[in-house]
Amino acid sequence: MKIGVITDCFGFGLPVATAIERAAALGFDGVQIYATTGSFSPDALDAEAIKSYRELLKSKGLEVSALCGDMGGHGFQIAEDNPARIEMTNRIVDLACEFGAKVVTTHIGVIPSDKNDPTYKVMLDALTACGKYAKSRGVTLAIETGPETADVLYGFIQDTEGGVGVNLDPANFVMVTGQDPVAAVKLLGKHIVHTHVKDGVMLKRTDPKIIYDHFATGGIEALNVADYFKEVPVGTGDVDFPAYIAALKEAGYDGYLTIERETGADPEADIVLARDTIKKLAF
């Protein structure tokens, strides 16, 4: 396995090039980069900019572990929004190919547990279309774990026509659904193409749909998440990382363990802690 870091975790607003340099200085193998808006998006990158970033990454000995294609909102739950979202996702897949990345990650909304729910078909049609295009380009569109349990996500992926996998975030399971990440790995194993290294605790159980609906309409500020869950430095929360890493190995996973730290007074110190903790377990 390799260790990566999300560039935005060094500080939102920090230039991507600067974050790449920080990742290299800290000895990471790769970086995951947000690619929906801003300076590293299909709308912003021309051929010359792509070449410049490729040269920078190569000079620093870094790969792109994945691009993040998360567009926020309700994901792919709203039929009339999906043509534009599918088009943008496909453009991000094309951008991933420019950097040799084989994965694009995204939140897709809340998958209904009832397959007869009309929203299930809306989401399935969209992800099937995106997955087929990604597969044609040698890329996997990886759904980030979050609002649904592993069995619901597994069934949904089985209903697509390929090109759709999993970006497994163990903290999202622990904080929101109460799902055991080790059990999730055992079920989702062959579909896992990318992972996040993040830790957290659930403070109060609630319907995950309530949480994600609040995020969709107003962002994280729209809900006092401190009432429900808390993201904490790796090794201090409820993710059993020794068991989790062991499960990934048993499942044959050999991809990236990409560190994500979205909060905290000193994110870079927490990133270093996560790196050191994971190195002891994965290598």
C-alpha cells in the first residue's frame, strides 16, 4: 500500500502547488486533489497548466492517488440536475487520465435502502452512465462511504454496469452510521479502489439522511455536527486501525491510504501523526 494526503487538508485556500510541495516534504507517495471548482478543475486547467502540474508532481516524486469529483448538494439524487452532473463527472474523469490517476471519488447522495424508492433508480441511472464512461477510460468512479451501510452500498454497486467502486472512509462509517469498518471491508473488499485515513466518534445516533440533507442544503454550517459526531486525530477515535488495516490486507487491497483531516487547530501536525500511525500498521 501507499500513503497519500488530500491537498486541501494543508489549508483551504492554500495553492495546490504549495500543498503538493508540502506533501513531498513530508514523504508522501501521492496526493488527492479536489477537481470540481477552483484552480485545479476542468474549467481552469488548460494544456499548459496541466503540463506544469505534471512536471511539478514528477519533480517531487508524487502520484495523483485520485481526483475528488464531489459536487456537493444532493449528489445524484435529483433527476433534473443529473445531466450536468454526469457531464462534469466525465470531464473530471478525463482530467484524471491526464495525470495517470485511476480513481475519481465522490459523494453521490443518500442511497435509499429500498430499491423500489424512485430515488434509487434516479441515482442508479446516473451512476451507471458515469461508471460506463469511467470504465471506458480505465478509471473507476469511487463512491465515498458515508450515509448508508455497507450492504446497501454493495447492492447498489452490484446494480451498476461497471466502472463504479468504493472510496472507503472508515470514520464516516463510525461517525454517521455506526457501521463497523472491518465488517465493511470484508463485504466491499473487491470494490475498494481508494481509502481515506480519518478517525472520529459518534456522539449521538440519528438518521444519516438528516445529517446529509443538512450538508446538501447549507453545508456543514447548517447542522451543529458537534451534537452528533466529532472528527478526531487518527488513533484517538473509534476506528480500530490495526484491525481495519489488517482487513484491507486480507481483502487484497494494495492501493492508497489517503489521509484526510478536515478540522483541528493544527491539521499538518495531525496529518503527520496519521502518517506515522499508518506506517507502523501498513508496512
